[in-house]
Amino acid sequence: MTKVRMLALMAVAALLLVFPAVAFGQQIPPHLSAVTANVDGAPASNGTVVTAWIDGNQVASGEVTDGVAILIISGDASFTGKTISFKIGNFDAAETDTWEQGGHVNPEITISASSVMEPTAVPATAVPVVVATAEKGDKGDKGDTGSAGATGPAGPAGAAGDKGDAGPAGSAGSAGTAGAVGDAGPAGAAGTAGEGGGGLIGIIALILAIVAIAAAGGAFVIGRRA
């Protein structure tokens, strides 16, 4: 991997310029790694962050460029021989490294991670064995009646029923009160004169009138003579 080697050498050269070991004898050169990162068997995408961890603490990080991330892990003599673990993004890498003062003779390392979480084994639990006895236990007391549940929604309207038969006729009602007297009607037209009987009655009436006049005249004469 020529490109990775060139990146690693350039990083070492930069460190030599920043931390000149000749001028500062007390400083310890950092651990340098050119890390090739793979996820699920394929190179990690550009910009993916690769981090290095020692004793549970993050000690370095770098972004992936063309599948490679450069990690510069500073430390002192107490770091020598400690295990370095890696993460590719949020996934733990399967490989580890060992911190060395000044890095490796060959700083290239390849790490890989899987994005699929392995299932955690569930320990088997013992199933208790229940031994049945021949004796039947007493019947338990009846439990309290539970409270009434909430009223359910109203059901849909039913279909209209058939028309019923006509009922029997009712009894006659009582007579109502008499109405007010109406206005008098107009007088009728005069009837035509009758025939026959009217002439006889007139004659009898005339005779009676004559008799009455004669009786009255006689009574008047007798009275004057007396």
C-alpha cells in the first residue's frame, strides 16, 4: 500500500519538525499508526472517524481518507506495552495494537468492524417441576363482583317493523252541548187564495152578524119601553 506508506512517512516527518528530539531530550516521540479501516468487509467511507483507546480512555482520533486514517498517540514511558483498541465510528474493531515509543517499524495496521450486533446468549433457566398430589383442596370462596364496565357505544338503528293490524272501533262519545240559537229567517211569501171552502165560511159569518145585530136592536127597544 504505497499511498499509506507515504502518508505515514509524511506524518513522521511532521512530528520530527514539531517535536525535535535532538533539541528536547526529555520528550518522548508519540506512537504513530497508519490505520486501514474496513466495515463489513468494505473500506470505511471518507470522513469516518477512527478512534484509539487505552485503559478505557480515548487517546487519539483521525478521519478516514481513501480508506486510511492517521493516528498520532502521544504518551510517556508508562504507556509502553499497553494495549490499544480501536473504534470505527461507533463500531468496535476486532483488532488491537501495542503502544510503542515512536510507533512501529512498520506503522501500517488494518482493522475491521461489523455493523451487525451479535445476539447475546440468554442463559437457560431451570423450569420448576410441580408434583401433583392426589388430595383435592377445598373450594375457595367466591370472589367479589367486579365493578360495572363503561357503557358501550349505541348500536345502529334497527330496520322498521311490519305494519300492525287495525284495532276495534271505539265506543260512541257523549252528546255535545246545544249550539247557540240562530238568527230568525226572512218571512215567507204569501200563499195563494184557497178555492171552495172560503165562500161558505163567509156566508155563515154574515148570518151570525145579522142575528147579533137584530138581538141587540130588540134589547134596545124593550129597554126604552120599560
